[in-house]
Amino acid sequence: MSSQNTSIHGEWSSRLAFIFAATGSAVGLGNIWKFPYITGENGGGAFVIVYLICVFMICMPVMMAEIMLGRRGRHSPVNTMRALAQETGRSRGWQVLGWMGVLAGLLILSYYSVIAGWALAYIPRLASGLFTTVNTLPPEEVNQFVSLKFSDLITDPIQLLGWHSIFIIATILMVAGGVQKGLERAVQVMMPALFIVLLILVFYAMTTDKFMTGLHFMFDVNFKQLFYPHCETTTNCQFSGQGVLSAMGQAFFSLSLGMGSIMVYGAYLPRHASIAQTTAVVVLADTVVAILAGLVIFPIVFSHGLAPAQGPGLVFNTLPIAFGQMPAGSLFGALFFLLLTLAAATSAISLLEPATAWLVETGKFNRPWAAITCGLVSWLIGLATVFSFNIWREVTPLAMFAKFEGKTLFDLLDFLTANVMLPLGGFFIAIFVAWLMNNQKVAEELDAATQDRSYRFWRFLLRYVTPVGIGLVFLNVIGVIS
Ligand code: PFF
């Protein structure tokens, strides 16, 4: 096999189109919804530092490896792994990595779509001027008003179901459109637009009196808080690697790694595009957007006396306050949630693509039917998340383990995918590429020579740092060492 083959699914029209698509996959709810709230839950600065270390030392090498695998295999993750295992003379068992990716994609999409539905629901809410009321309320009632509006939404299963369904249908339509028509077009306009609106919001955050407090929260490093999370409230000061696991899981999640999204996008990459440069652009864009989102959210949190550790509702309980108060806030607010929904959509299509591409390759489905089938599976699993915020709020299936006490089905799905499946996928990708594949061929695929310094550094990271780093965090959390 060689990467000269083209994919049966088509190809990106250029390297730039791939950069847009991969950035579209990476930048999404993970940056704007999730990064701020788990930073808040894990105490700020130290978490951010560990996150950045994971991004650059562990995830960036994995991203290059994943794109490289995809481009060499030219198929869905399942068939790419099968072909490459064969080419390398390894067991067909490596195909499992592809299967795990397909499954992780459908599971993530199931809850991703529900949260994207929240963003969708906020577009008409802001456009209608709902939050301008904030200006007329006494300061102490502002938070209550905004959080009431949020809980009105998430406690209503019918509304959530409606928005979830709309979002999945839109995702299916885009994936059904195929590589160039559907996927490419969607990303090119909204990525720059999202960036601009975020910058406007950063300027707004600078005008609040707590901008510096937000900055300190995000960048003051206090490792004690990360490693001994309950120390201030109890006398039980036990070491915990949980925060580091969350940071690592978030890095994989945010960069769409470990499950085949980036691999399948790599499969559509033209032969002569530089993988290293492309990776650098995507990683940088993703990181900047996450940090900007934090810089917007935390000053608002502190200037209104809100709790940074309030969980998944954080963005929805903070930004409407800001939009309610700024001039033309209804317009900007509606625009912001529209862009957030679009950013989520360009990530969602990459979650659906691995499973869809695989079904097409079985020869039994055309693209539209493959997309509909996979989308339907995700939609169904998504019901678990829809109900986790209302009628199944008390359903906590793993409550017998102290660590999972109070965790809803949504929490468990999120933990399983982001913190377990993605890093595990990354671990095996690193082992396969850096230990099992032929060094010469890998270098060739990356347009490098095996003795190049940068190539050797990348391979060193992938051989040692990535697997050992992921392994240690896992072992620690399982409790083997601590
Ligand atoms: N990276 C996306 C985000 O940050 O919102 C989410 C995601 C997409 C995760 C694709 C995993 C994936 F394969």
C-alpha cells in the first residue's frame, strides 16, 4: 500500500481546506463550553499548565501520527488499521483500535449533540432580548434570573429532545453531503467569525473590574490545589491524580484525538501536504480559542460572585449576564451562540464521519444512508444524556464506587469517552506508529529523513513520553501507584 492512492470518499481540495476542517473538528464545545468549566472545577492555573503540557508533549505528536496513519491507510479507521497492520506484518487485532474509534465517535456525538442543542436553544433566547431584563434587576437577583432560565431549559426533556434532534439531523445532512461539498464549506466562514466574536468578548471582559482576578485564576499555579483537591474543605488531604487525568482527557477531547476523527480526515489529505506544519496550525488555533474562552468567562464569573466550579452550566450561566449588559448584547449574544452551534457542528461531523465512512466501505450503504444510520444510533444513545438533566437526574448506576458517586449517565459517558477511550486510543496509536511501523516508511510519509533532528525528537516523544505519560496517569488513577 502507498499513500499515492486516493480515498474512495474523495479528497480535500487543498491543504488549507484540510487545516480548516481539522481546526473545525478540534474547535468546538470542548474549547468554549468544557475547557472553562473543568478548569473551574480543578482550581485554575495548575490545571491549565498540566493541560498545556499534555497538549504539546503528548497530544501534538499523536496528532501527527494519526494524520499520518490516515493518509497512508486512506480508509475509515477500521480499514486503515487493518490495512496498515497487514502492511507492517502485525496482527489484525489492531483493527480494534479502529472499532474503538468508531464507537467513541458515536458515544461522544450522543451527548455532544445534546449540549450543542443547549447552544441552539440560546440563539432565539438571546435574539428575543430575554436577558436584557438583567439591566433592570438588582445585582443580587441577576445570577438567580440567569440560572433559572438555564434550569428551565435543561429540566424540560421535551425541549432538550427537540433541540438534540434538530442538531443531529443537521449533522447527518452535512455528513451525507460528502467530503468537499458538505464538510469543507461549512468550516471556512464560521471559524474566522467565531474568532472575531470571541475577541470582542475578551474586550468586554477587560472592562469588568475582575479581569485581573480572572487572569490570576487561570494562570496562578498552585499544584497543591490540583493534587490535593479536597484539602481546604476537609482534613482528608489525600493525593489524587484525578485532575491530571481530566487535563489529559480534555487535551485529547479538545484536539479530537485518539478516536479516528483526525485519522479519517487525514485519509482525505492530498499527498504533498506537510503533516507537521498542518498539525502545528491546528494545535495552536485550538489552544488559543480555549484560553480566550477562559479569559472571557472567568472575569464575568468573579465580577458577579458566581462559582467557577459549577459544572456544565458555566457558560450558560455567565455569558448571558454579559450580553444582557452590553450594548447590542442581544445581537452579539445571538451571534455568539449561533457561532458556537456552528463550531459544534463542524466537530460533530468529524464524530460521525469514521462510522459513516466505515459503513460506506462495507459496500452495503451509500453515503446518505450510512450517515442516517449512524446518526440515528447516536440520537438514541443521546436520550440517556437528555434525561440525565431531568427525569433520570437521580440515576447514578456506578454510585457503589466512591469515585462515581452522584455521577449521572451523562457524567459517566463523558468520563468513559474523554478520560478513558481517547487517551487509550492515543496510547495505542503511539505504540503502533513509533514501535511497530517501519521507521523508514513513517519518515517517508512525513516527508522527513530518519536522521532529521525534528523527526527524531517527534519519534522520541511518541515512543517514550506519550505512552509513559498516559500509562502513568492511568495507573495512578486506577490506584496501582499513588
Ligand atoms: N474537539 C471537539 C471539541 O473540542 O469540541 C470535540 C471532539 C470532536 C472530540 C471529535 C473528539 C473528536 F473525535
